[in-house]
Amino acid sequence: MHSIRKYDNVLLFTNGAIGDFLMAALCADSIGKKLVGSTISILTPRNAALLRDLFSAYPHVRVYEINRRHFLRLILLVIRKAWQKNIVVNQVVFKKIPIHLQLFARLLTMRPGSTYARFTQKDAGNGALIFDSRLSAYENLARLVNTQNLNVSLSVPPYRFVRDPRVFERYGLGRSSYVVVHPCAWSASRSLPVTRWADLLRYVTVNFPDLKIVITGSAYDRSFIQKIFDTTSSTVKFVNLAGKLSMMELANIVDGARGYVGVDTGITHLAGVLRKPSVIIGNRSNPYWLPHYNENAVILTESKNCTCDGKKGGNCFYRTGEEKYYKCMLDIPEESIYEKIKHMLMKERRA
């Protein structure tokens, strides 16, 4: 149900990571459904073109890239909108908000009736809210905007995307004829060693010979993925799409899979908002970012030797040569991962 128009603009600052953006943009869309005629804008320091593609089914949500290279764009945005009634929402958690962002947020909320909503470590009130690490990132974001009586649901809404059946033809895939495996995150510590992934691919090939394995990732991930392929046998049937897909194509590929296997990273949140049956090889460094909102996901971690503090600290690492891996990931028994993958793929095959 729509409310009366309370703000001219809703401006949400995010850091440009895919998972962060998905939570921010879906929350912004929910705000837009509550407000009549308000302009919804996401401000990001990077990846704007990629994120626009990801959210192409939401043309009313505008995405602007704001950084030093586009500093003039931010100045013009402030000049254009500062005299209007705005709600500015800053998604940053556990990091000090950069001074220039604080300044622009204040400029955009100078007009009486405007609001600057952000998270704080202490002293809640006046638009600030203490982040509750017992809740998910999305629940916290919804609670933050609800300090302005917007009554946004605390549940992550379903994600829409532009469906294109030609994507499956382009890569020789049929719906439910493959499983997506996404082995990489933004750092090696949030993944598993090459040999663990090679063993996982062999397990899927042996136990589900009718399925293709689609590997996804960025162009940056290709060298790691090639090491996985070099360690597997030639009988593994894989389709390597790392670095080849637009975000719209990736959404179609993930949605069409029988299941998804991945680590704690942005594409896992894409599978999450699609409610895709998933096995997530997670860690406990910041559990509020794990996709617990996906009722079709199984999230695996191991607490036995874990020293994570829940805020990306705690030095919870095993060191292997030059690499380090989260203990709460590396300690997950292979048998547990395989059992959950088998259950997921058998269940979806019966469905």
C-alpha cells in the first residue's frame, strides 16, 4: 500500500559490492513502493554499469557511479537535489564513513524535513541506528529506514530480472540440466584450496553423470579456476563461463540451474534472492551477511576451531604456504558438503 509522498528523493549510498548492492537496491525498491512519486537513486563508488545490468528490470531505480573520477557528477547531483526533501541512507557498517560522504550526505539533507539515516556503534537517534549483529544485513537496513515510519518489510523481497531464453541456447544448456558452481570470492581466504574444489567436481560428475557443471566467476578468477580444471580428470563435464557473462545472463543461468554451490560472495546473494536451492560453503567472519533469508539454502560452517569475532576480525586462519583460509571453512568435512549437494540435487531431480 502506498503512502503519501514524504520525500522527493531516496538516495542510498552503497560500496559497490554485488551482495551489498542487491540488499540496498531491493530495500530501495521496497521504499519506492511505499512512497508516491519519489525518485530512487543508488550511489556507488564502482561497478555502476555492472549493477545497472543486474537491476535492469527495475528502471525506476537509478544507479550513479560517484568517485574521484566522477566528482563533478556528485557536485551537480548535490546542487540539483539539495533544495529538495531527501532521505539519505548510508549502508556502511563497522567502518568509519568517509568524511566526503558525510559531507555530501549532510548537504543533501539540509532542507528541513530531510533525513540522514546511517548505522552507528553508539548514540542511536536522529536518524542513526545501532547495527544489530544478531539480525541479517537486510533486516538491519530495513530497520534503519523504518526509523522514518516507512514500514518496509524485514523480509528480503524476491528479485526480478530480464528473462532471455537465448542465453541457454548461446551456451548449450537446458533448464535444470546443470549445476552452477561458484568457487571464488574477493579473496582466496574466503574460498577453499584447489584440490578441495577438484574433488567436489569429481564427486558431482560421478554421482550425477547426467548433469553438466557450469563454473561461474569473474575474469579475475580465471587463473584459479584453470588450476581446478588442471587438477581434475578429463571426465569432468564442465562449462567454464567465468568472465563471459553479463549480470543479466548470469541471473538467467543461476535461475535455470538445478542447484547452486558457492562460497560467501555476491553471486551467492544473487542465488539467494532468486531463492535457488543452494549449498553455501560459508564462514563465520560476518554471519549477518550469510543468505539465511533463502529458505532453499543450506549454509555450512564449522565452529570447532573458529576464532571469528563476527565483525571480520579474530584472525581465524590456517596458513598454507602463501595462502590463508578460514578455519571455519576448511574444517567443514568434505562428506558434509557432498551429502548436502546430493540431497539438493536429488530433491530437485524428483521435483
